[in-house]
Amino acid sequence: MTEKRRQFSAKFKFQVALEAVKELKTISEIASQHEVHPTQVKQWKKQLQEEGATLFSEKAVKAEQAQTEKEATLYEQIGRLKVENDWLKKKLPEAVAAKCALIEPNHAQLSVRQQCELISLNRATYYYEPATYYEPATESALNLVLMRLIDEQYMRTPFYGWLRMTVYLQQQGYAINHKRVQRLMQQMGIQALYPKPSLSKPQPAHKVYPYLLGGLEITHPNQVWSTDITYIPLRTGFLYLVAVIDWFSRYVLSWQLSNTLENRFCIEAVQQALQVGRPMIFNSDQGVQFTALNFTALLERAEIQISMDGKGRALDNIFIERLWRTVKYEDVYLHDYATGTALFVGLTRYFSFYNHERPHQSLNYRTPAAVYYPLAGTWN
């Protein structure tokens, strides 16, 4: 007999999707916390982003009012059940083994999942053997370690493909084969012979714009902005970081984090940057995030020329590549962030330091902010 498929309430889906939209946790963290599949989290997030605007339509308001009337009769019962549930949890033992002993797998009315929720016990913990309660999932933990090592080595040797990367990891003592390394590098979007992760592939249906920076002399702020995406490792997973940088001053105009590679966080980064100034030329790679119509339309409405890196040209977006190396070596690798929230706080602190305190040799040891702001108003 097949296992009964789990049913999720609309409220539960909304709460999970809202956490994903906030993008302060990885998809893996959210999925593990709520015991759902990561693919399901991504689908709910996308549905909330696409259909959220209809929530306040007249039809939705009427439906909400009708639902409110139906729920009104249940409030008293829900309140009573909550009091009883809170009392029950206070009486429960704290030890995991003791809680597991309370579960009745053959209960006629309550499933194991419901029983675990009632006593605040992770369902996966119940199915573990007692000796393994506090042991991490070996494979996923190992993969995260390997991805961290791959990312660090890639910053040093971007010409390493999966064969050389496999040899490097084996030299570090990891008994792994090239298939695992190849799969992890694909998941990270890393390709050999490029000094940056290829986190997305061009969409054939999208327009690709010409590269406008060949031989162009960069003489002032807001002449050229550029953007890119990079992989950021965490102890519990990973996030993606996008940033917008001014070429002349190296000033980081904006940045955003995301747990997926959908281009919404790229659009938000550009919108945030446009509150600071407006460039003549905006440069990016040919990834699907940047060739998408909603992204290019944003730039065209602002009357900004669009430039895209030539295929296979490693140095077209060199300034933001240097930024990624700086951010990872001076902050991400040093702090080894555990969660998305910690990463957000840390990057907020670091980018403020980078813009306003860190002197750049290429700027005659001035800070990016000291170069950008005195001249930016002249060239807006």
C-alpha cells in the first residue's frame, strides 16, 4: 500500500513561502525546518511572488470576508485547544528519548507526524536510532564541506576543471571520485577556464546585447555599472549574492541575497542602485537572469545602454570579479557564517566597511565612497 500523500493548509504554504521570499534562510534550511521537499518550497515561493498581487483584489477581499465569517464560530474552540496544548507541552519531558517513547505508531486517529507536532519532536528524529540522534546527515554535511573547499580553491585557480579539482580534494584527504566533484561543481555553477561561476546559462529566446566596453576609457562615476552573481557557502547550505558596482570608483551601489537563481533579487538590486544614481552603460554577463525581458526592460525604461560580456571572454567584467575575491577572502571565509541571517548581518557590516573605510590601491588609497560621491552628482 502506498503512503498517503501529505496535505498542507493554505496558511502553512503561505508561511513557508513568506520565509523563502524574505531570503534570509536557504531553501534547504526552510525545507528542513518545515519537513517539506526543497522543490516544494521553491514552487510555493514562486507562486506567492507571481500571485501575491491578486490578494487584494475585490474578489479576494470578498472571499476573505466569507472565510472570516466561517472561522469566527471556531475561535472559542481553537482557543480552548491552544490552552490545552500549551499545558500538555509544559508537562512533557525534555529528553528526546523520553519524547520518542510517547509516540504511538499505530494510533487509530493521530498520525506519527501529528503526534510529533503535539510534543514538539522533529519527525526525522523519531525515525533515527537512539545512538544517532545528534549525528548530522553525513552525505549532505560532507557535500557542504567539499563545496566550501571547491569554492576556495576556485578563487585561487579558476582554470581548474572537475578532474583537477578532484585531484586537489583527494590530496586533502577526501576519498571521493570525479562524478561527485563534477555534480557539485555543476550545482555551484562553476566551469573551468572562467574566472567566475557561470551561475546561469543564456536563454535562446532572450535578446543578447553587444559588448560596449571594448576600448572605452572609464573617466568618471556613473559612466559604467556592472553586476554579477556569486555562490556564498554557509555551514548549513548556501546562498547566492548579487551586487551592482560602479566601475570608476569601485563603489558597491547595492547588493541582495537569494536562495534561488530566479532573477527577482537581481531586479531588486538594480532598483535599489537606481535610487543612488543612474549610469550611462550597464554591463552584465549573458546569464538568463540578465537577458530576461523584465530585467532589460527596467534598464531601457531608465534610458540606460545595455552591454553584455562576450561569450568566453573572461575579463569583460573584471572589477566585480575582483570584488568577489575580496568579499570572500576578507569576510565570508573568515567568519564561516552558519545561517542566512548571520550572513546578511555580516555582509551589511562588510560592505559598509568596503565602501567607506577600506582604502584601494587603484584609487590612490582612497575609499570608493570618497571617489564616488564628490563626482557622482556631476555625471547623473
